[in-house]
Amino acid sequence: MSRLINKVDFAVILSVKNANPNGDPLNGNRPRENYEGYGEISDVCIKRKIRNRLQDLGQDIFVQSDERRTDGFRSLKDRADGCAELKKAGKDKERYAAIACEKWIDVRSFGQVFAFKKGDEDSSVSVGIRGPVSIHSAVSVLPIEISSMQITKSVNGETGKDPDKKSPDTMGMKHRVEFGVYVFCGSINTQLAAKTGFSGEDSELIRKALITLFENDCSSARPDGSMEVCKLYWWKHNSQSGQYSSAKVHRSLRVEPKAENPKNIADFEISLEILDDLSPEIYDGI
């Protein structure tokens, strides 16, 4: 695989319509929002979706969600213990990290902390890996409007003492964002890429995962078509450190509403400040 020698910055514009993009378990699973009312999607949530897409693309993933397990292991410790190469590495932290990065693309992309107890202190593992791919949380362009509806369960969960008697309806709440446009940014650091073995081919897989972020991601809270990647901006610098800071590159993209009450992505104006010798590749899903 080719070594990644050019710094990469990227930005994703996505739309949400009648969906819960990222529920907050500490707030009744309502869509996340900050104190100013702007919607948020955590970086952890975005990385989970990227991992799922990389898994769909045939890549080995260390942090697999339980319903997507492909190797039978129920925990990260079991998955690490099931790797014979890692067992041979023993207490050699550099070799342990190198083997983990080579085996799992999410480890060499996002990094990972391997901290497992194995009965006695001498056989315990404590290895930290910093990954080159960093991702910000997604934030909505405007404050979001959240609608809620009450739902009920119309069937018995279990048969009671009287099999002919229906149990009481279970009441619950379902929350969704009526419409919102969110933006998140990220970068790929070449120095950290060299340490983990993250390659140019890996960066292309990350880009494919971002473009197809919501494929095979449907649920009751996120029906198919309710979330869409509208645009992806991919800036590839001409050097390892880049011509500009990531902050400056990310600021060059602006998304502003054109209508007073926007209902779709066409109601937003997307503009890009021109940076000398740095033009992004643009995926346009609109």
C-alpha cells in the first residue's frame, strides 16, 4: 500500500428530515442539541457509521457493534485475545500496536486504547494508539425544531395468568428533527498516518465511507432516505504539513440559509472561499 504523503482536510454537509440523527440517552433519547438549540451529532456516532461502512466494504474492524459481529467475539478483549499475533507480541508495546494497526483499519485510522486485565498484572495489556483521522461533531446550521409523538404497544410482550386478557398498553415517546442541515469537518494527519501505517488507499476508503455514510443505516428513528450526504469537500494538500491550517480550510466553507424557514437543502446557500493552490474535490449528492 502507498504511504500517505499529503495532508487531507474534509467537510461533509448532510440533511436530516423527520429523523432522529443521534439520540441523547440522558435526555429521553431526544435528538442531541447544544445549549443554544443547535442540533449535534457526536463524533463517536459518526465514527460508528464510518466503521460500519468500512465493514460493508470488506475491511476488518476492531470496534464492531454487537449486531454486526462477523467473528463471533462479544467483547473487545475477546477479539484482541483471539488474535494469535497479538498474543505473541506479549509486553512489547510497539510490536503490539503495529500488529493491531496492520490488522484493523479502524485502529490505524482512529486509534485505540488496549487496556485489558488478564488475571495477573504481568500479563495485562495497556497500549495506546493515536490515529491520524480526526473528526469533529456535526452541528446544525440553524437551531433545530424537535417534534415528539406518543407511541403505544398493541400486543402482549408476555402471556399473563389469563391468556385471553390483553396487558396494558405500554406508553412511550418518539422524537425527531423536522428538518435540519448539519456540517462536520475532519482531517487526516500524515505524521500519525506514518506511525499507524494508514495508507493512501485507506484514505480513499474513508472518503467512500463518508459519501455513503447512511447506507445500511436505517432504523425506526432513521428511515431510509431521511438522512442524506449532500456534499463532501475533500482538500488534498501538496505537502505533509499542508499549505494551510485545518481551521482555515474548514472556515473556507460556509453554509447559510436563503429562506426564512428552510425546508430542504436548496434553501441554503453553500459558498467556498478560494484558497491559493488548494482546491477541493467535491462530491455533490444534491
